[in-house]
Amino acid sequence: MRGSKEKDITQKALEMYNDVFADIINVLLFNGENVVTEDSLTDVLQESILKIDGGIRAQYRDIAKYWYNSKIKLSMFGLENQTKPEKRMPLRVFGYDGTEYVKQAKKENNKEVLYPVITLVLYFGYNSRWNQPKSLFELLEIDERIKPYVNDFKINLFEIAYLDREKIDMFKSDFWILADYLYQMRVNKDYVAGDTVIEHVDELLMLMSAMTKDYRFEETINEVKGKEHVTMCEVLDRVEARGMEKGMEKGIAKGREEGIKEGTVQVLISLVKDGILSISDAAKRADMSEESFRRYLEQC
């Protein structure tokens, strides 16, 4: 079983690739237009320092990248992955974005060009919609008399499984496979794999494993490693074959176990009939109730 930290890294690995990251931004913000290119993105240190009550603590974004035009920093984009709705998400995102703006406000950066910070919250649930606050106003208990002086803050939430089919088909990277899977599971309660070639095989299968809790996806990585033109259709064939193999192994083991137990019971029945053991002692040795053992005895 994976630890929560390792699982968290697994969920981020695919989106760390510039082609996938740019694809997500272009589809969700620019309706599929190729505005953000792979080579215009650079990684951001995901850890930032936050001072709270005189103490210092680290906070971690999921993924963040700077978007450059030539040498000018145009924006910082952040992605936050959620498999479950989270009530305090507006506060979390507000903290991430605010920390980046505080950094821009420091004296040592006063000659830098100021840039916006945009965070996208990607919700991967497909059995239910996001049902938690999407803004500070929805989250906070605000006296109506002071509400005009409180600044609201809204998160950019995208429920991937609930995107229109047309929007999902705008994705060009491996993220399309994930979005297609979530959409199909929501609409059809089943998934039919396509023949799209996977670019980042390890990362996609690790993500699918974390998303579905089906670790056969992860186990399949070694079977397809080094192969060219791996598709989800081939992966599913291997996953299903592995499932049948495990099912057969369990069936054989269970049959052996039941056979051994049956033989033990027969011996104990003979000992009871010969007067060597009482029914109570024989039932205990067979690890069953007296009533169950009596039924075996009556059949013999």
C-alpha cells in the first residue's frame, strides 16, 4: 500500500510534463487554442514559507509553472488536484496565491515586472459533483454590516468528469485519456478503452492506479516497459488478464484449503464414532460449532 506522500507525488507526476500542463491550461482557459507552449513554461519551487503567529511553516502547491513570453514573466499557473471535495479549498488557494503576491511585493523584487497568479483546481470525482464552497463568501460567516468591506475570492474549479464531451476531446496530451476515463465512468458506469498511443506510460498508469484504487494498472508498467505505441486498449487487456490470473490462483488456493479441512473433519468423525473424542472436542479441533459438526456427522 502506498503512503499518502508517495500517492500524492504519483497524482502530480503526469501533469509535471510541460506538454500535459500546457494542454490543460490551453483547453480549460483558452478553449483549446495553443496559447501556452511547452517551451514557454518553467517549473516553480512548490514549497513556500508562510509565517503564522510568529512561527514559520512550509506550504506546498501541487504543481506550479511560470509562463514566459521571451524574457518577460507573464503569469504563474498552479494546478491543485482533488479527488474529493474540500470545504476549505478557497482558503488554501487564497494562501498559495497570496504568498506569490507577497513575494512580488518584496523590495528585492521591486524592479521585476508584476504578473498575475492563476490557480486551477482540478476535481477528479465522477460519482458526485463538487458540493463544497467555491468562494470565501460561501465559506465565511459574514455579518451583513461588514460584508461590503470584505473582499471575496473565488477558486477556478473544473470538474473534469462533468466537462462537455466536445471540451474533453480538445485535450491532445495523455490528459485526454484520464478525462475520457472519468467522463465514461460518469455517463456509462463503464470504460471502453481507445487506441490512442500513451506518451508518458509510467506516469499515466501510476495515476490511473491511484485514481481507481486498482493496482493492476501499476503492476502492468513492467509488462509494457520499453514497448512502442502502448495504448489503453492493450493496457486493459493486460489488466484483465492479470485479474483472471489472480482469480484462478485464489480459486486453487481456496480449493486446497477446503480439501484439507474436509479431510480433517472426516478423520475427526471417525474418532467420534470410535468413542475416542467427544463431539465437543472434535468440533473445537475442526474449528467449527458443535451444531455444524453434528450435521457432518449425520451425513456420514
